[in-house]
Amino acid sequence: MIKKTIYKDREAITLECSSFSAVFLPSDGAKMASFKTEDGIELLAQAKGEEYRRLFLDSDYVKSECSAFDDMFPPLILVR
């Protein structure tokens, strides 16, 4: 099943099947923010807190979310 969800305070897309669930953040290059087994065991590092700490070009990496798999897909590029 594929559905729109929320991860912390960000719009997300969750893919679920009988073996796992995966949460992706489309606005962040489809970053995989969560990957859980069927038993609910989280396999990715998770930052504490309810707010997603975004990384910007001029910001400190360590103060950002520092978790999950980055850059699953490149950001949307408009092609003519």
C-alpha cells in the first residue's frame, strides 16, 4: 500500500507491505526517513524531536536531522 503521510512535521509518502514499511520525503530528494520491519523495529538512525531539522546550504550538518538515507533520487529538475 502507498499513502500520503506525515513524518515529524514534513509531508511524506509511506510504502507498506507485509514485511516492511518505508517513509520517503519527496521534498527532500525522496530521502528515506524511516525503514521498519514487520515487527515495528526501526532500522535507520532517528534524530530525537518532533520537528524535522532541515539542512540548508549555509547551515551546520550536525545541527540538521543527521539521520536516514539521503538523496534516494535527485530533486525534481524541469526538462523542456
